[in-house]
Amino acid sequence: MFKLKKNHLISFAAGAGFLLLLAGLIPSSSITLIEITKHPLIIFTLLRREIGGLVFYHRNYLENEKLKNESGLLKNKLNQANETNLENSRLKQLLTFKQKSPFKVIGARVIGRSADNWSASLIIDKGRDSGIKRGYVVISYLGLAGRIAEAAKNTSKVVLINDPNLGVSAISQRSRQEGLVTGTLGNSLVMKYLPVDSDIALNDEIITSGLTEMYPKGLSIGKVVKVGKEFSGLSRYAIIKPAVNLSDLEEVLIIIP
Amino acid sequence: MKNRVFFGLIIFCALIQSVWLDYFSIFSVKPDLLLICAIAAAAYLPKRNALFFCFLSGMAKDILCVNNFAANTILFCLWGWLVIRLSKEFSLEDEYILIGLVSAASLLNNLASRVFFFYAARQIPAGIFFRIMIIDCLYTTLLAWVVLKCYQARPGLTLFLKRNDENQDT
């Protein structure tokens, strides 16, 4: 059916070879090209927000009422946490422990998402000019969100924690059981390499262990919703519901070490 | 004029795919608008223009992804070239043939992406891969069918494109 002429093959091979060369020798070309899309993406994101606000008015109204009630409760908890924190500082000084310095953060807006289905990533509107570099950790107010994969001059790409190629060393806050949390390209995470006799239970809070480079210890990752055994029977896994709603992120914070 | 329309359409689809399509995702899978643009360009435009627009669609998708750069650019050009070769064997006027081409391109694109992942040492578990591949293929095919129906329901647009075709033939 197809008559593959030699000329066609040669021209296609030349074209493909050129593109591969381009991809191999000039990796920063994708980083440079994303700069062109920054302002169109910002405009489209703003439009989306406005239209979303109109379409989901009733849902937003109910959520607003619910959040107002929750904020009162959280203010009380915050006061208690502040008291505990002050007591902690005093006790640490007494025991001459080294104080953990709080990390510096930069806020950024999400202006786009990955155009394909094979990676969970965001595009944000801050880049190298704001001090962001590849590998920096990205969080939100609720917990860990991801990591900077590429940093251009004024935009960056963030790989989210539900990407299967991003692994974070984590522990259960209750039992201190260690494991590795990876993504499923969906709404849940998987904590793997748990021993068969590991102490992990439903509703356990999972936090970062601090063993993975650049991830501060204690960042909330999520809660355990299911525990199961691997097919081999040699280890267990836990399904985790992320603390951060990864499909609805609009602002993020980047930790500057 | 047709080229300008396609150019604007590809840029628009790239921005839509990155910003708005998440609202319409099924099991976190969204359809591939840019692939539909590439196949449509290959089916309706002259060879050189079609390959350029396939290249542009692939490039737009690569810019907005974190995967291997140029993977989609090469693949979209390849699918465009294959559609052009097929168009010389038989007519692509029938809507079912076009839908079938989009479906096949989506399936092959996902399978070929897996090869690129091996090259880049990116591991995606088999269960997740098949889930995304099947939903992506079905959703993209469905969207292509909807887009084609909308295109056919606009007689003014059809006449405009046919007139341009006749001008280019003469």
C-alpha cells in the first residue's frame, strides 16, 4: 500500500534527526519557548477564573459559608499552636538544642497545566529572576505540592507529587513508619515499600521525613485512606489522599533554601 | 487565509488544553485537541502547510509539557505524513475515516510516548499507562467526532474552505 521512496525516507530521517539533535544539544530551547506563552496563559487563566466564578456561584457561596465557620475554629487552634510553639522554643533553649530556622518562601500564581496526560505538572508565573531554581520544593498552605522541574527567566514548571516519577521519602506522623510516596497521575498517592508488619493505619497523617534532598521535614503530604498488600505479599502499600487539592491549585509557595 | 485560521486555531487549542480542559477531564485524563488539529491539517491542507502545522501542534504541546522535548513534535509530524500518504490512496471525505484516523493517531501517539519514556528513564506503571491510553483515545475520538459534526453543520465555513481548495487547485 505504501511505496516508501528512498527520498521520502531520507528527508524524514533528516528532519527527525535534526529535531533530535535540537532536543539533545539545546535543552534550554523548551525553557526559552515557554516564556512566549506566559502572557497568553495568564489571560486565559484569568478568563477561566471569571467564568468559573459565574458558573460555580452557588457552589462557591455554600463553600464560603462553610469556610467562615471553619475559620473561627482554626483561629482557636492557631492560638493553641502558638502557645505550644513558644513553650517548645523555651524548652529547646533550656536543652540548648539548635533552633530550626523557618524557611523563606516566594508566592507564585498557577498560569497553566501540562498539556498531556503523562505528567502532572503546573506552569507558574515566577522564574529565575525571582530566585527560583530547578529542584526547589513547592508547597501550598495545606501541604506539599511538588518540585520545580524547569526554571525559565519568568516562568517555571512544577512537577506535582501525583506524578509517578516524583518520589518523596515520608513517614507516618503517629508511628514514624517510613516509606516512599509516589503519584498515580490521579487524585491519590501511593506509599510503597512498607514492611509487612509495618504500623500504618487508616487516617494516619503522612508527612515528609526530611531524608529526600531539599524537602524540609514535617510538611504534610496527606492522609491514609486504604492499606493493602502488594501482589508479591512481601510488602504493603498505603493509598494516600493528598492534603493539597492538586487539581484545583491556583497559588503556590516555593521554598527558597 | 486558511493558513492563518489554522495557525490561530492551533495557538488557541494549545492554550485551551493547558488552562481550561482540566474542567472536562475524566479520571484525570483530558482529550488531545492539538492532535485533532494536526490530523485535521494533514487531511485538509496541502502537504507542505499540513506538515508545518503538524510541527507547530507538536511543538506547542512540547512547550507546555515536562516530558522529553521534541517527542510530540516528531510524532505529530510522523502522523501528519502518514495521513497525507493515506490521502493519496483513498479519499478522506468520509467522516468515519477521519474519526478512525484520529483514533489510530491517538493510540499510536500514546504507545510511541511509552518508548520515549523508556529513553528518558521515566517509569509509568502498566496499569496507569493502559488506563490513560484507553481513556485518552476514546475521549479524543469523541471530541474529534463532535468537532467534525460542528464543522459540517457550518455551511458557510465548508463553502469557504472548498472555495479556497478550488483556488489552490487552479
